[in-house]
Amino acid sequence: MVPVDPDIASVAALIADNSRALILKTLCDGRPSTGSALAAEAGIGASTASAHLAKLVDARLVTVVRAGRTRRYRLARPEVAAALEALAALAAPLPVRSLRQSTRVAALRRSRTCYDHLAGDLGVRLMRALLDRGHLTGGDGLHHPDRAVLDRESAPGTDIHYELTPSGATALTALGVQIPTTRRPLVRYCVDWTERRHHLAGALGAAITTRLHTLDWIRHGSTPRVIHLTPAGRVHLPDCLGVTLD
Amino acid sequence: MVPVDPDIASVAALIADNSRALILKTLCDGRPSTGSALAAEAGIGASTASAHLAKLVDARLVTVVRAGRTRRYRLARPEVAAALEALAALAAPLPVRSLRQSTRVAALRRSRTCYDHLAGDLGVRLMRALLDRGHLTGGDGLHHPDRAVLDRESAPGTDIHYELTPSGATALTALGVQIPTTRRPLVRYCVDWTERRHHLAGALGAAITTRLHTLDWIRHGSTPRVIHLTPAGRVHLPDCLGVTLD
DNA sequence: AGGACACTTCGCCGGGCAACGAAGTTTCCG
DNA sequence: CGGAAACTTCGTTGCCCGGCGAAGTGTCCT
């Protein structure tokens, strides 16, 4: 009758609006974005977007920093992305409507960023390559789709476990990847809706992604979250890390 | 502009309604419930509850099995509970309004079930006792509140790790706990909003909870999710497992 | 049978909220 | 110092959806 405990409903209501969901999903990219860009992305007017963003900021899901006459919006904390992923796990896949959409979906399926690391087919291939070369260990062969779904069900706090091996450390260092020493867990996994397999998350996943960007082996696409493999990346990724490509 | 990817917004919309959120939270209990009980719990009429439940079932968040003239509703899959927890992590704590509410909140704070295992103060004490007696190992002392918040942020897929020790296995077996051999992870942890500490989840957490029920050391309260410690439990829990009580 | 019970269906009412456009505010640039 | 760009504020409009009660359907109990 009256709300009790944490007020789940009102948080959910923030995500329940399609425009706000699009905004949040866009921000999952990890990169900050401006109000007008988000408005364009959601296909709504500037004033409407402003109202939405005000609500999101007010609820502490999103933060703003003012940079002159523009403002940069970001996700406030990792939990927000986690909640979005959890909801996505519940959502039934939506039928594709337009061609433009289907190409975009296809691009997302190929490779995209998930908060701050690589996901999609490319992310999964990278993970598999690291396992195959012995750069990563553990997981009990859980890279397979069926099991991936299983342990997705047991999240959060699952005891499935990957670790970076010495060979992996040297290989990545040779590539110029800064092995992080932060408090943030080094190796995590993440299961996504397109591939239903693990890909590399955590501090290491983010570090590798950053490095691939500076090497210009991958590049952000025109639409948010989409990642393109550059010709250089197409050459060097199989060479240096053993990633298989089509 | 148009929905893309999984339709997060519509799933969120299902949770965005306060009555439905109450229903889902009640079902988080783990026990099935009837339509009228859920209606009463949410403080709405039977017809309204019926409409809500129809939507939840239609969206595959909840399942029904007909048992004669009554129907038993359950959460359809663990992901639903996970999504609710993820949203709760985002929700700001709500100010308590009525006295009735505050007593119920206090009861929840003391001890409750979280999906299928013990949470609240009792759940945390149990976890601590298991650690203190060496029945559980690992976690790097992460049972402390500050760190618990930290790794909650890094969920899901965190690499924090607890394990059942041989001494724990014998002690629990002696108590009559069936050590599970299912695929489900044996030991998981779970951080909750009241205590901000770990408590024991996973197959083992569920098994222990079941056993305590059959021993009649704990009992379901009148309101959903609330657990009461029986006099027998108050005597034997400190004795057998080293749980400290006030 | 018949009556109580559990739940669903239907129609109606009312509130909340997203969307827009126009006008105001702040900041940057030439 | 203007004028443009980036957001915000405000007032309006229209729709969606939760709530109820009354009537309908199926099931169990005696």
C-alpha cells in the first residue's frame, strides 16, 4: 500500500521511459555526452531531454559537469550499468523493425563497448583467444554459451573465476597494456545478450580496450557504443593476441 | 527514437508500479503466494492484482501453477531477483512514515529471507560465525561493511571468493545440513542494503536455511520475508555454530 | 445440488507524465 | 558589444494506465 524498503518502483520508473532508457543506454558507452547529443540520440526535443536529464541527475543515476556552455553527462556509478544489464537480461529480444535499425543491431552484435570494455563478437573472440593462448586461466571451460547462461543466472557473486597468467601478463605488457593495480578487480567476466558468452570485463578489460584505442586498432563508430575494427587492428589482433577473425 | 536492443524500458515499466514492485518483492521471499495474498500485501483489490499478475506472467517475470481454485505465483527465474536487487542498490533509502512500517522494517532488518537464504542481521551473524570458526574461508576479510560496499560496486562477476572448509563440512553435516551437490555454486555471498555486509548465499546458504527451518530454529513471521528466531534457535545457534546474539 | 471461494473480465474514472514550442538565462566567439 | 549556441523554464495538450466495483467463470466443500 505504501512504499517500503528501498523505493525500487521510482528508480524503475526512471528507466521505464523509453527516451530515458535510450539516454542511459547511450551513456553505458562510458564516454560522457552532451545534452543535445543525447536529445538527438533519443529523438526528442532539447527541452524534453533537459527535463529527463534533470530527473536522472536528481536521482543520482547520472552526473553532470559543466564545461563552459556545454555539459557533460555520465553514468554516476557502475551500479547503474549493472542494473541496466540486469534488466536487459529480463527483457525479451525485440523484433527488428527498420533496415537502419537492423544494420545498427548487426554492428552492435559485431562489437561494441559495454561500459568500458569490449563486448559483442569481438569481445568474445578476444576472451577466447586469451584463454586459448593460456594468457587467462580458470573458468572451467565456462566460455561456452550454455554454461554462460547458467552462471549468468547465479549472478551476482558467482564463484566462477578467471585469472591472468604470467604469460598473459608479459604478452599484454609487450603490447603496451598497462596492467592495472587499482582496487578494482583485475579480471572479471561479463555475459551479454548477443553472444551469451563471457567476455573480459574488470580493470584488465578496460585497460586492454584503452590500449587498443590508442593503438588505433579499434575506433568508435558513428553511433554510440558501436566499435569498428580498423585495418591495422584486423592485421595485428590475430598476430599479437591470436584473435581469430572471419 | 525507436526502441532498440532488448526493450529495457518496458521491463522497467513493469517494476515501476508500486503495487507490482511490492508483489515482486514479496515473491522474492522464494515461497509461492496466491493472488489474494499478494493483493492484500500490496493493499489493492483482487481485480487490480489480477491485472498486475497477468502482466507479470505475460512478461515471464512470474510463473503460475494452478492448484485447484487457487493459483500459486512464483518468480520465474533468479534473474528477476537479481534485477530487483540491482535496482534496490540504486534506490535511495526511503524515509519511514508510519509506526507499523517502522516495526516491520525493524523486523526485516533483524532477519529475513533473501530469495532462499538468510539475510539481515541474523544472516550476517551467521556468516561471521562461520568465518570465525573456520568453517568458511576466503573473502580477504571482506566481511567488513566498507569493503562490502566496494565489492558490491564491482558486481556482478566479482572475483571475491569464499570456500567451505573441511571443518565446515563436518560441522554442517553433523547439524543435519545436506551439503548440496548441484550445479549451482555452493558458496556465494550477497550484500544487502540493511547491513552492508556479506551474508551466505548460494546452494549452501539455501541448504542451511532449509535445515534451520526443519529444526524449527527459525520460523516465518506473519509478514512476508520476515524470519523469527525461535527459543530453540536462540539456544542452539550459539552452541552449535557459534552465532553470537544480543 | 447449492453455496462459498478464487480469480478474471469489463467499463469507467481520474491522475500523472512525456512531449512540444516559445521565451528566458548563461557562456562563448568574433 | 552583439549574436549565436547550449540549456532551462513554463504552460498546454493529450495519452496511458492504475484503481475500483459489478458481473462472469470455474472449482472445491458438504
